[in-house]
Amino acid sequence: MRRDLVYFYPAPMKLVYDAFYNAANQRFGKDCKADPFKTLQFGLNYSFKYNMNGGSITAHFMPYQNGIAVNLRYTIIQAFGARYQKHAQDYTAYVDGLLNVKGALIQLPVEQFLDYESRTPSGVLPQQMPPQQQPVQQMPPQPAPPQQAQPRFCTKCGAPVTVGSNFCTKCGNKIN
């Protein structure tokens, strides 16, 4: 059985990645297989608490909007009764405490994570990635476009928030 849950954290990649890595080690006592800033993977043992007979979890990371999206992919041996959502809640609650930010459950297809991983060099933070080499073209100077307000997003559900709004129109969360 394979299940995916996606969380959004309005924080830099290194902080989010390190928090998930530390949570796996500290909260669950697991050594992770790591592809820095892309994936973490660790095994799931037999557990009464989560009703799991074993399997693994892979956390995929990618930049998203003004933060980081994390896909928790559970691959579990049994087909019914596994409480992977409870495991994810415990895992992300520990991460939330390390980051002092609450992650929001969002909807994103896992294909976006896999595509991002295939295009990203291993162990490189997104802002450290080398620029694409393209031929230099001489362009006439253009007047600078007028400054537009940066788009804002709800920290709870990830929905776009209009400028000047005090509350999210999707979930009602108070906007800072």
C-alpha cells in the first residue's frame, strides 16, 4: 500500500530538511538514507501504535511558493488498518516544534516532486544551483516594470491571499 501526504512549510529548505532529518533520528530513532535537500528515507518497524507491520517512509522536498513542500510517501506492507496519518501527524508535530512553524496539509501531485528531483543536482540547495547556460543576447535597455506587491499565501492552507486581507478566504486563518 502506498499513501502520500503533502505538507507546506513557510521556511527555508535547509531548516525544513534538517528538521525532518532530526525528527526521524530523535523522535523515531531512525537512521536515514539521505539525498541532501531532495529526499530522506527510513524504515517502519512493526508497531501497535500505528498498526503497521513494516514498510518505509520517503520524504521528498521541493521549493513551493514562498517556502518548502514536503511529500511524505508511506509504503506499507499491509493493506488495511495502518494508521499512517497518525504517524505523519506525530512526525510533523515534532518537526513543527523544531521549526516553531506549523506545517499545513496541502494537495500537490507527487509527480511534481519526482520531476523536481530529476532536474536537481544532489546535495545542492535550490538557491545554490548553477544558472542555466544560455547564449548572451544584446537587448536594448527596457524601462523597469512597475513594482507589484509580492503574492501572499495562507500559512495554514497555502491558498493565495489578496493584498490587505486580514483572513484567508479559503480556511479563515488570520493573516499576519
